[in-house]
Amino acid sequence: MSDSPLKVFLFLLFVITLTSCTDDMQRTLQPTPSAFGRINSLVVVADSSTWQGDLGDSVAYFFEAPYIILPQPEPIFDVRFIEPEQVAGEPAWGQLRNYLVLADLSDTDSPTTQMVVNDLSDEKIQQVREEGFGTAVAKNKWATGQQLVYVIGKNYNELLTGLSSVYPGIVKRLEQGEDERMRVTTYFEGTNRRLGDTIRQLTGANLDVPGGYVRVPLDTDEVVWLRKEVQGASLNIMVTSAPYQNQSQLSKEGLKEIRDRIGKEYVSSTTDNTWMKINDTDLPLFTEAMELNGSYAIEGRGIWEIENDFLAGPFVSYLLNDTTDNELILVDGFVYAPGRKKRDLMEEVVQVIRTASIN
């Protein structure tokens, strides 16, 4: 009987150790949640005292700038502000995709500063203290598939000034991530090779046509018109070719001439004597020279409308120079979505028309 207390002690020690190991294993095996959230959304993490005033205004100016170009203004990102405590209190706040963390190191009592000091290396924090300002990027802090961009100043003024200098790079980084998400969504149903072959045969252009698009019947093969109907909206793509005559066609005026011509000939409403045209009176037609998949191109962004009717919406066009066949290829995407926000719909259309290339 003398060894009974020892046996009891060893048994209790075994149970405690087993329980501890089990708890640790459960924590280790606990699945990491996957990040979720709408396309083009951004969560700003900061203290309310930091957010209020000039810094909050700067974030709105930089990250809620208008998307170019829509009939009614919509921001490039949908921005929401939270404090770090909200993530602890409501875990769903920590399972979104894109975060911008703003920290003022001089406020040592700040929950955001404490979070940043805990997340980043001592070397990085010391670098910010010495240089006045710094940025860092992290992934998957609270969920898989998320990214956090840290913007840190040694004091409030350094934070404010620094943000104004680095925001273009942050916007570009966020847009690249959202661009990939949008591409996956756009081509979720795969590609329609039959429609792609039709476009290639009739116009000489290559285009990755997603599933869900159908060809709109026309009494001509001069234009290939594709359409996808979604709830409350119609997504449209038109492809045509035109003879290349001179360099002046590769311009804002040249793009407008070709687009207005096919709009007048092939697009109308149910009302008599109607046709589609570019409205560059109420809002400008933006154009930019670029290279698209190896070809010189003019990108155009603007607003279309139906003459003699009350229909309108955004469009994006690419006018490509086919030097082999001495032709111009117009690939145009436009959206009709009355009463709906149009930014994300246009982003989907742009994903498709940006695949355009010359044989």
C-alpha cells in the first residue's frame, strides 16, 4: 500500500499531460478559416483617434477615388473602418481579404500600435523609428487568402505624409490581387472554345470567351456580338475589324468613329429610330495608348447612350493594330444595368476583352 500515493500522483500527472497535449493538438488541428468578402473591398484597421481627421480624409481620397468611368460615381474600393478590438470581439472581422493597418508608434497605448509591434520584427520597428516611416506586407494573419498592408509612422505627421507618398503602390498591389480573384470568378465556368473560334475566323482576333456568353443573332458577320445575362444586368462584348488606312485612326477619334459606326448599324432599343453612340458631352471619353498582348492598342473608357431613348451605361474598348493583315480590331465591352452598381460588372467584362490578341 505504500506505493499507492505514488501511483495516484503518476496517474494524475498522466491525465494532466494527456489533457494538455490534447488541447494543444486541437489548437494545432483547428482548421484555419478561408478569407471571404466582396471584390474590391478594403478594411482599414486603426484607432478611432488616429482615423478621425486628416488621416481618414486621406484614406477616403486615395482609396475611394472614382472608378473610371461610370454613369454614377462608384469608388475603386469599398472601404470600411474598424478598430483592432473589433477583430477580437467579432472574429468575422478577421476573416476578410484586404486590410490596411495604420499605426502611430508614438502612441504606445494604442491597440493598433501594440498589434503592429507584435506582428512585425524588432528590426522593422526600429527602422521606422529611425527613418520616420515604413511599410510592410503580411499574409494570412487571421485567415487563409488575406493580405495586410501595414503603414507605420513614428508619429502622426510622419504617418500622414508617408501614406500620401506610398498609396499608389498600395492601390496597385490591392488591384493586382483583386484582378486575379475577378479572373477566377469570370472563368469559373471555363471557356467557350466554339465562340472563340468564331471570333477568330470572322475577325482575326483571339479572345478567351467565358462560359455563360451566347452570340447575339445579327444579319451580318462583320460584327460578333456576345451577351451574358445576369440578375438585373446585361454584359456585352462586340468584336469587329476595319481596314487600316493611316496612323491617325489609332486615336481617340479613330476609336470613336468605329464604335459609333457599329453602334448605329447594329445596336438599338425597342423604340423606333434609336441607336447606340458614345456620349462624350456629359462625361469625357478617356483614351490611353498601350501594349495589349503584344499589339499596339488604344484603350477607351466612357459612357454609351441610346439616341432618342433613355438607356445608357459604361463601356471599355480596345482598338488593336493588326500589322500583319493591315487591319484594325475593335474589341468592345459594355454593360447595361439600370438601378445596379456597375463597377464589378465592368471589371468582369474587362477581364474578358483584355485577353484579346492578334493571330
